[in-house]
Amino acid sequence: MSENSYERIYDIVKQIPKGKVATYGLVARLAGNPRWSRVVGYALHVNPDPASIPCHRVANRFGQVSSAFAFGGENMQIRLLESEGVTLTDGRVDLSEYLWDGL
């Protein structure tokens, strides 16, 4: 993947508002390639600026947070989401309530 691909992914993730989440697949689609779900995961794992690129707002298609969250583990991802008003049940976000529509 080119650095440009990661930049497109980061640009999308920066748009996810507080209190919302996106799925890896949604970020991939909005970044230009619906097959990039894993690439999104790789890009977020090496996030160069977590203060500006809120990778904690990305979950899998079932609303589950990452057990490999690179910035403090899944418990940190849960804490960050909860601090923004996102409620989780058993480590899962209710996507019907919190999914960002990408607009």
C-alpha cells in the first residue's frame, strides 16, 4: 500500500464525529476501495498521530472493538469511546445507534 492510501484512510477517520463509530469496511469504501478493510486495520495500527486521527472510533462490522488496539489495548479503546458517550455492551457498540453514516 502506498503512503497515499494510508493518507486517504486517515482523512476519512478524521471525519468520524465524537460519539460515533465507523466500521473498517465503511472506512475502506469511503477511502476508495471496499476491499481495503484489512488495509484500514493496518493503517490504524501504525497511526502516526492518534491525537488527530481518532482510530478508536473504528470497530468491526459487528461493532466489536479491536483486541489489538495499538494505543493501550481494547480496554483503552472502550474507555475512549465511553468518554465520548458511546455505550458498549460486552465490548460491542450498537451500530444501529452509533454508526456514522459517512456524510
